[in-house]
Amino acid sequence: MNRPKSYKREYVETFEDGPGGWYAWISNFEGPKPIVFENSRVTARSPWWIDYNHAPPGAGYMHMLASLSTYGPQTEAIKEMGGPNRFIAGGYPTDFTHAKMTVRLKGELLKRNAELVLLVQGGVEGICSGWLLTGQTLQVSKEWTEQTLTLVPHPTQWTALGSRHDRTDTYGVKPLDKVLRNVDFNIMLVMYPLNVVPMGSVSGDPHALRAGHDYPVWPSKLPEGYIILDEVRIHFAGESTPEDG
């Protein structure tokens, strides 16, 4: 990848003119969908798809509420769903080491033991490696709050996403410092971990099957609610060229 040696230092998205590249997900099969955009804000509202790509022996299940691709080119579907991606168009870095991400949000959530966390994904040696910032969770209340996450390269702050048994050709665990230096897939706000409980009996290991696709689950065990994003800011710590995966 050919990149300049210096970058803009701060990404600011106020959603004044559309979702700016932010989008949501339907499923593995149906792909991305538009995130709800109204009054210069974006809203993620349940029910959300159960992402089973990282079922045990991976880190588990999650809901993907809001996604932003960080490096192009994007697929036609993602461009259609998210609109012009101002992060990519602005030439912002993919080196997120020590970056500070500030979000202004409000909403109502029945968390059901899940937390709203940041996920970063980057390619290393042909594998998509995701890390969840479980050491710094985002809190959701009915009033607007502004909260800042610091993306420190300390594994104790993070949970490696890993892969379910049959997706290891795509997903896996790579060193956190390498991923943070080149987050060239996407960033997401997700609900994690999910308490996935089969509705009825399941023949065999439920983690070897696809929750919500191969068998129904109890929705009452899953998070419900909505979050509204008013602003996202990412301040990048340095201007060094990130290492390619």
C-alpha cells in the first residue's frame, strides 16, 4: 500500500450531511444495511443480528450496531448503504495506536450482561484480526454524554476476537500492536458478549452451528434498545506511516 508519510490528526463526524460512511448489518448473507439517519444523527435500534463468526473457540457472539470502513476500496453494497465515506476520503490514518476516540451519544438499553464496546479490525498476514476494547466500555443513558476511549496497545485492555471453527481462513488472532498500527478493515460499536440461548433442543454443539440461522434463540436473553450517535471524534497520536499487514 502506498500512503503519504503524514496525515490529518483528527477525524470529526457530526453527521450534518448524511451518515458519512457509517452503516449497519443485516447478516452474513444479506450484508450491510443503511443505519437510521435523521436530524443529523444516526441511530442503531434493536433487534440486531447475532454475529456468530467468532463463536467459541473464538471470543463469542456480538451485535454489530454501527460500522465504519477505514480503508478503501469499499464494496458497492457498503458504499450504497453508508454513503460517501468521509474517513477514507479525508485520508485519515489507519494507525490507531494511542488514538483517542470520543463519542457523543444517548439512548436506552436493556444490556442483559452485554456491554457497548469498540471493535477494531485489521489485516495481518492475510487474516482479519479483531480486538474488542473490553477494558473501556461505553455507558448509555437517556441524557447526552460525551465519553472518550484511549486505544492503548496493552492486551489487558482488550479481548481478541478470534474465529469460530470454520472461519479460520478469514479470522484469527494477530498481535494487538500490529493490528492497532494498521486498522485497515473497519471500526465498530458492538454489544458484547451475548447470552445466546437456543430456543428448544439443538442436536450437537450449538457453537458449531450458526445461532439465529441454523436454530432459533431466545430474544429475551439478548440486548434490546437503541443508541443515538451525535458526534464521533478520533484524535490520532502520531503521524508515522503504519506498517502494512
